[in-house]
Amino acid sequence: MKHVWKVMIPVVIVATAVMLYIGGALPITVTKPQIKYSVSSVCCPTSYEDVEADQVSLEVRENHIYLKHVVLYPCCAKFNVVLNEELLREGVIVIKEKNVGEMCRCICQYIIDIQIGPLSEGKYLVQIWGVEFYDQEPTLRWAGEVFIGNEKVCNNMCGDGVCQEIVCMAVGCPCPETPETCPMDCKNNENP
């Protein structure tokens, strides 16, 4: 009986390979990443002293990148946000912000929320270019790296003697530490 199984296993493997070759394997569907965005504005603050331009926050959830770009720009603008699909294949996410509206003499604060995905696992360079308007070419406003998938974005520094409670969120920054995740560095500060 053992001899029969020794012969049958290679026969089954070869037969499966031949069927897949002749009939073709099941097609692998790859979902094309999409860009979704929304733009809101806060018009005409009385003072711009506390208003920062070009603030960007980035978050990764379920193979999607979520960006929030805060920019100061003339109030009559109407934004169009596009993704360069050709560079995306090379691991570079280039987002271009374009004003398809008008120009005014007042300045507004715009909040541009951008979602890109689903993305394949891997490392990506993310760039935001803006703002293109007729003959005004866009300039690089922000760039950063992001990992999609199981690869760690932060640097585990537990054991270095410093509790990393407040950390940056860029690639290579320390991972946030708590008494639960790194008890050796984040001992409870109890006075004896």
C-alpha cells in the first residue's frame, strides 16, 4: 500500500500542473489604488500668526494611506487632487494639488483630506506637490516614507533607559513606550 502512495503523489502533482498549464490558472485580480479627497476651508482669519501652512499628518490603516494637508492659499481656489499612477508602480506616491478655480486677494486655510488605496505591501515614498495654477508649476510641499503591511515603521528602543512616551511618527523614530510595553524604561514614578 505504501508503494501505491509513492507513485500516486507525483502523478497527482504532474496532473495538476498539466491542468493548470492547459486550462490556465485562476486570474489574480489586482485592485488598482484609488485616490479620494475632500477639501474644506476656513476663510479669512483675522491673524495668521498661529496658522501654520503646509502641515501634513499621515496615517496607515488597512492598506490605505490617509493624509491631511493644511495649506494657506487664495480664497477663490477650487482644488483638484490627482495621483501619478505611473510613478506609483515604482513605489513613489506623487500627489499633485491643482487650483482649477480663480485667484483672489484674500487668503484662506484649506484642509485637504486625501485617501489612497488599497496599496500592496511594501515601502513607499510619499510626495505632495502643489499648488499648480495655469502657468505656475507646483513645488514639493512635503515628502515622507511609509510602510504598508507588517514591516515596522518605528525603531524599538526599549531597554535604552529612556521612556519614549512622546515620539515622532516618521520612519525610524522610536516606538512609543508605556509601562505595559516597556516596563524597564517606563517604571511608574512612585515616590518612596
